[in-house]
Amino acid sequence: MDFHKAFKPDLRLLIGSLVTTTGTYVLTALHHAYGAWLYKTPWRLHILFHGLIILLITGAFLFLYEWLKKKVFLFLYLVTAGLFFGGLIGLYEGLYNHLLKNILYFGGLSPTSMRWFYPASLYELPNDWLFEITGALQAFIGALQLYYTVKLFRDINLASPPKSIISFNNRHQETDHAAE
């Protein structure tokens, strides 16, 4: 059996994961660069550098998977991309920092409560439509990234049952044949 073919991922899912991972980074980089300029907060630029490094690491995991044919590198790609781009950027940055903040703000939550959830030292209350829209879009592209990454993870695992199950099934079949 060709080990690499046994664990070959669904190309549509892999491309979807890779495109949404890269898209999450690009959108986040643009969003943070604009926010750094708009609010004169250069600390927001950290994501451009750290995010690029993590994006390159995820790409390296895919390269290593293709080159060495080791499933572990595909798992490392999925975990890294899913946790950082889908989880931290999509769910935390996009969903909490922007989408929920806008819903609460425009829903009429009191200024005191808004500042409890979103302290002034870290957050701007909605005052620029481009900043808020690009921030909220991170939640949607991050959710899509998680969708593809989780589907790919499940596809890989369903295609290759653990060895303990395989050996159990083989022993069970051997016992059945011996009883006949």
C-alpha cells in the first residue's frame, strides 16, 4: 500500500483551507495596518510580522507533508492554521473584538458596560466603518477557515482508522475463521 496515497487529503478541502488561511492573514494584516494608521497605535502592526511568520510555518508544514509523505506534518498544518487563523483571529479578533462589539454598541449597551467588556486601553468603540467592517469580516473568513480545516481533519481521520482498530478487526476475523 502506498502510504502517501492512503492519507492524501481531499484537494478541494485542502485548497479551501489554504485559501481561507491566507485570506484571513491578508485581511487581518490590512485591517491592523489601517487601524495602526487611523488610531496612531503602531502596536497593532505586530500581527503583520507574527502572522506572516505563522503563515510561513503553516506553509512549511504542507511542504514537509508533500516532501516527506508524513501525516504528522499535515496534522501540524491543520492544528496551527486552525488554532491561530481560525481560532485566535477568526473567533477572538473577528467575532469578539469586532462583530460582538458592534452588535452590543449599536444594540444600545450602556457606555459603562461597553468599557467593561472593551477597555479603552485596548479597544476603540465603533467610530470608523472601514475599520469595523474589515474587523467583523475576520469572523466570517475565520469561521470559513475553521470549517475547511475541521472538515479536512475529519476527512483525514476517517480515511485512516487507528492501527488498534485495524488489528482488532483482523484478530476478530481470524477468530471467526478459526471457529468455522
